[in-house]
Amino acid sequence: MTDRIASLRAQCGGPRDGALLRATLANALLAGNDTASAIAELRRALEFDPDYSAAWKQLGKILIESGDSVAAIDAYQHGIAAAQRRGDKQAEKEMTVFLRRLASR
């Protein structure tokens, strides 16, 4: 797993750097139980593409798991807006459900 993370990190800052690379790196970091770095990479992915609804959804999920409900709510709200702008109805529905669950806690 560390080889994969190293390979992905080596591409950061280069011509292939972007939202997808950063989200892929975040998933690899999660698999290696590096939650803080995964959150940071998802935030970088969203700097490249603020309308990347899958990254918002993943960020919200990780934030919930790490105990930061306030930040998760913010991520889901941004993610729902991004999904609406992109017409991504499925992501919008999923994040709306996750947001309702958080609000009912």
C-alpha cells in the first residue's frame, strides 16, 4: 500500500495533478488508516474541482467517522449544492439522506 501512496504522491504537482488524483490518493490513504491525510487530500481535490460531488460525499463520510459532525454537515451541504449544479441526482439524494441522519442525532 505504501508503494501505491508513494506513486500517487509522486504525481502530485505534476501535469496529471487534479481532483481525481487527489481523491484516489485519499482512498489509498484511508485504506492505510491515515484519516487525517485522506481528509487533507479530499480538501485538495475540492480545490481543483469544487463541484466534485463524490469527493464531498466521501469527505462527509470520513468526517462523521472521525467524530466531526459539524464539518460533515458542512461537507454534505456543499456536496448537495455541487450535485445540484452538476445534475447528479443520485449523489444529491444520498447526501440529503446522510445530512438528515446527522440532523436527527
